[in-house]
Amino acid sequence: QVKLVESGGGSVQAGGSLRLSCVLSGFTESLCMGWFRQAPGREREGVANIYDAANSTNYADSVKGRFTISRDGYFDSVFLLMNSLKPEDSAMYYCAAGFTDAECHYGGMWETQSEVHYWGQGTQVTVSA
């Protein structure tokens, strides 16, 4: 009954901002939530996640200082504020959720998509120069 629904993608010029949203529904409570992205011809990579048990956040080196992940007080939703967007940020962005320590990389940043088993449908982000 777990479902992830994403919104907020779009097309912007370099230097602009977007805010992605992901809503978790169903009876099961997640241990972590976050975002991956995948550009054409490239592997799917972890962007940011938040680990509820430790109230910790993690970011890929390529987005540190520009992206901010957050959640609401009930952990019903997770958000990704993307500032100072670059063309290299263009990708399909996927919301992901984990329900075990292994699925949450034990509180750290995801290294591979195979760690995650619950995904949103994806939302496209396109950044033009």
C-alpha cells in the first residue's frame, strides 16, 4: 500500500530555482526519504536523503550548498529546494523511500539505486543555459 507521488519539476534557465515535492501515502512509516536523478545515458545517482531516526541529511558532492532537503513535521512529505541550477542538473528526478537501515544506507548517503525498493514515477527537470 506504499505509494510515492512527486511534483514540482519543470524547465528553468541556469541560475533559477525549483522545489520538488514527494508525498508518501499508505500505512507504513518510512525510515528515510530522498531523491535520485538520472540523465539520458547515465546511471541513476543519489542526490539527497533525510534519515528520520537520527534527524540527519546527506547530499551528493555535486549539489552541496545549492540543494536543501526537508520534510514536514509528520513525515508525510519530503521536499527538495534546488537553487542556482546548472545545465548539468538536468535529469529525471525520482523520489525514493526506505524502510530498513540497509535501504537507508544506515543513515548515510545512498551509493546505488539497488539499495532502494520504493520509487515515485519521476519528474523531469530541465535547465537551459
